[in-house]
Amino acid sequence: MSRYCLTVTCTSRRGIVAAISTFLAENGCSITDSAQFDDLDTNRFFMRISAVGETGITLADLKERFAPIAEEFGMQWGIHGEEQKMKVLIMVSRYGHCLNDLLYRTRIGALPIEIVAVVSNHLDYQKLVVNNDIPFHHIRVVPENKPDAEARLLALVEETGAELVVLARYMQVLSDELCRKMSGRIINIHHSFLPSFKGANPYKQAFQKGVKLIGATSHYVTADLDEGPIIEQETIRVTHAQSAQDYVSLGRDVESQVLARAVHAHVHRRVFPNGEKTVVFPASPGSYSAQNVG
């Protein structure tokens, strides 16, 4: 039997769930997991369904047969084979903790992704990436060549078929045009629970201010720097007895976990943009989620 994931976003109205469940039943599919949410403030409806289908019913068949229902309700929708791994391009600069974490989780199967390339504006992690049998691309970025560098990046996304770009502590600001072209397809990790400490040495700033909680935020990239729709967050408690270096070490651990959970949610199609926010459905109880990997 084949496994499918159906995602739906549309204006809320009566009959959506009935139409979807009837369609699946009539096309030989059994629902194994379902989540839905009605946003009363925006009058938007969100739904994600996992289903298994009988042999002989193809993904193309389901898409063709569902299209009239989607048109009737004005849906933004997708039906995807759950066995198909999402193609991901990772970008990194000189902090490698998030990259290392994503490589490890991918290798052990905790993240069902295919890393099609790693791009960096430095050469620090070339050997690591190549040793993992992943193509490494060095794209140097300076103010004079930034348009050309972004053109090369977009060409690489096209060549590799990358469906998602992950900024694993990539320290270059992307242009507004690039952010618009890839809206909802770039995930970043920010080194703060709330982006209070910006610029260089954020953990040193937090230490100097005597904060009691540090954390990380993963979000979609928009033209507004570090203010895109939030996917995942986490905090950890710190005390006066810890040093600024302790903050850095703890912060890197949190960043890695938060980014992995955000990527995990996205590739399982559990994240739905909702204006400046997101709707994020929890992982089903039986899934091998990123947070379960120690």
C-alpha cells in the first residue's frame, strides 16, 4: 500500500472535512492521522491528513480526482507520497554545529531528507561535506558580487531540484528579491528566543545583561530580517554562575535542536503559513521525530 499526505488551506466553511473524508474513502484510501484547525480571527481552515491507499491507485490519479473538490472550496492543496524524501540545500558560514547536527540526523534517518548540496561562503566545511558524499559549493560573497552570488545560488536550487533551503548559521543577509522568489522555502535559525540581541556576540550581550533564559527561534525567511513567521522555539535556563562561554555552548545545542525540529516539521508538511504566523500541527505519536534523537 502507498502512503500519502494531503494538505489543505482554504476559507473556512461547512462541509470541507466531509468532502475530503468522502473523497479518500471513495478512492480506496484509509486515514491514519488527521489534524485540522479553524482560525476564527482570519476565517481560514487548515488540514493535514496521512492516509494509506490501495495498490493500483497512483498519486497522479488522486491529484486528478481531487482537483474538482479543491476548486469547489477554493483550496490551496497538495497530495504527496510520504515515501518521497524532500530535497534540501543547506547553507553555512563558519559555525558548523547546526550543519553537523543536520548531517547526523539525516544519516541515521531522523530527518527524512535528501541533502542535494551544501553551499558556503567559506571553505571551512568542505572536507566534512565531501566526506558525507554531498556536493559542496563555495560561493564567495562580497558587496561587489552579491547579485552574481545569488544568481548562482538560484541556479543551483534549480539544477538540484531543491525544495527547501536551510540556513544553518549562514551569516549573509539574503536580498529582498531572493526572499520573495523563495517565500516559504527558506528556513533560518536565530540565536535568540526573541531577537533582542543582534549583531556580533549575542551570547556575550545576553551574559552582560544577566538574562536568565537563553534560547533559539527558527523561522521562515522574509525581507524583514529575522522577523519571518516562526516555526519552532526553545529556551534553556542559565544562572549567574555560568560564563559567557557556557552561554555559547548551551546556545549552540539549543540552536541545533530547534532548527532540526523546524526542518522536521516542514518536510513532514506540518507547517502552514497563516499571515505573519504559522499553524504547526504536532507530529503523530508514532513518528520518529527530531526531538527524540539524543
